[in-house]
Amino acid sequence: MISGLSRATAAFGLAVLLAGACSSEPTAPERFPVAPAPPSPHAALTATLRDEAAGLGFFEGDWLEDYGDAPFYGLAHHTRAAAGPSARPEDAARRDASLARARRVIAGSLLDGDLQEMVMSGLGLVEHVAATGDRADLPLLDDFVDRLDRLAGSFGYYLDLSPDTSWALRTYGPTAISALIGLLNAEYALSVGGPRAAERLEWAKELERRTTERAFGDIDAGVKSVRAYRFSPSRGELFLYPNIAMLALEARLYRLTKDELYRVTARSVFSSIQPLKLSDAPARYRSPYSAAEMGAKTNDYATLSSQNYLALALLLLFEITGEARFVAEADRVIDGIAAMRGRWCVSHVHDAKACTPACLAPSVCAPSGGKGVCGDDRCQEGILHHVIDGRLALPTDASFFCAGCNLQTLWVLGYRDRLSAAAP
């Protein structure tokens, strides 16, 4: 077992540091964001992605060019967009269809379903409740979170299971997936509230404690050793996903509890991932989790999904600190995301073998109604799946385009806008 950060020891040290700052003067309750962010420099990117979202393949609540993120970010984006001043007809239609699908997904068996898709659907429902105030789905959501928490709790609040259990565990690792379940509980406590909020918060705190015990420790990051979260207890390399997932959880727990140690830990984790930084302007951080699978020959490899999660974690860190360096770094990461734009076509991202008999050129195979159907190719601009060895993704790479990742970028940009619009 990796020796984790001693919360009692760190708390004692923090108390000593803060002792001189104590006074008898009453303090005003802390509000979030601690300070408003400056206006976002990415209004044009937001508008472009809004236009392109309408062209993403969609059938019965499901985004067709997706790897599992869209049940959260697609539902969240269209829920807020449908209620906004620039709502489009497809916003309400896609909100309603993806909401219906999210209900079906989380009602399924945890052991038979796609764990990633189920957790993302749960987060999508949490955001829907928060954005609309409609609590009709709470019984269904509570049942899902209860079942998920019992499952994770039965494994000690840390899903260090066989990689064959889930593609998400195999790809992102048990630390990141455990953190995601913790975030589901924390987001429920923060955004849904109600009689179960305190229980959800305590569960998230316990998961953070157990995950820190299992996966936090010294990691050889090449140029130096850092204290960070590991991919799993048995893998000692420095990975981006587990650390940004835990950074986000620490930030949320600070906002919910005002326990300073969570904020200290979040800042510390940000410092620990700096050896992964590839460039500063625009900012880009290496994504080791799938570099070998994609055939990267150098360290210059970063996925859109990882940069989205990084930007979001930085915004959550800014939200609880008010430190301009964090929102500035998030903006530079989004600059890097914007530089990943390229052209993709249906023929690039769907399996031609799904159509029987095979399509005759120039027709291409695309999913429709749960099966492959021959039709015209469709091409548009978007943010591509990754950068690798100094180039953008190519159609011949193992992955090329991810609809859910583009929707995630839209949602991150929306969160960035809300931070700049907020008053302290």
C-alpha cells in the first residue's frame, strides 16, 4: 500500500501556519467563485461549436460519434442552451431525447451496463436537476447513486478491479474512475441538495480519504519526484487523468466543507502535474494513458478529453481560490484545444463493415436506427481527438473524432462564462 498524505499531520501544520492570521474580527461567509473571472477570450470558439453541435450524429438520445462522455455533457449543454436566450429548436429536442435515454441507462444493471456511460448519465441528470429545478427524476437518481455507492463501498471505496471489468477502468485507471464516483456524490450534494445531500457529502469525503490512502504517494516524474495520485497502486508513473480527477474532487469538497486541507491538496496536485506540461502558449499537457495504444513515438501526445478535464479542474480550482493564474492557465489550455480543429467525415469514424451488403461508392456506412445504413457521406469541422508527434489526428489513427469531447468543450466554455458573469 502506498503511504498516503496524513490528514491529521497536514491539518496540524496548516493550523500552525494560519495561527498568526486569526483574529477576533467576524468574517463574512465565503462565496463562490471567490472572485469573478475576467471575460472569456473564447466567445468565437463557443459560437462555432454551437453551430457544429447541430451536425453531430444523434439518434434516440444517443450521440453516434461518441466514446461515452456525451450522456453528461450533451444533456448538460442542451439543457442550459434550451433555457437560454439563444435557444435553437434542436436544443429542446436533444435535451428531451438524451434525458429519456439517461433515465434508461441508469435504471440498468451496474454489472451488465457500461460503467462509464452510467456514471456520465447520472452526472447529466444531476446537472439537469441543477439547471432546471425539476426534481421529478430524484427517486430514479437516488436509486442509481445508492446502488453505485454500495458497489464501490463493497470494494473499499476504491475500484482496484481487474482491467477486464470495464474498458473505463482499463483506460483511465481505478483512481480516476473512483474519483468520478466521488464527484457524482459531491455534485449531488452541491447542486441537488435536499435531505440526501449530507449523506452524499460524507460518502464523497470517505472515498477521497480511502483513495488518498491507496493511491497517493511519491512518484518518479523523470526530472524530479512528486507527490501525486497514481493511476493505480501498482503503477508508479505520473498520469494526468487520476490527478485532474482528484483535483476536481478536492476542489468540490473544499467548496462543500470549507476544510482548508482540501484546497491545499488541490493546489499541491496542480503543482505535481507540471512535469507533464508540453507547452505554455498554448498550454498542453501530456496524456500518457493511451499514448502506446495510439502509437505515439514521442512524449508529444495529448487527447481532447484530457485537456477538457484539465481546463475544467483549473476552473474549479480558480472558483475556490480566486487566483488569476488558474483561470489564465485554463484559458491557455483552451487555446491549445482550439488549435486541434480539423475536418472529419462520417466515413472516417464509422465502421464500413456494419453495413451488409457493403456500400457502393460514393455511399458510406453510417449508423441509423441501431444498424448500419448506406447513404451520403457527411463532413464538417470540429475539434479532433488528439495531437500526436507534432501533428493533428488523422483518419487512419485508432481514434479520430469524438462528439462527446466536443460537447464537453462547449460545456467547459459555458462554465467559464458563468465564472466571469458571477459576482463575488
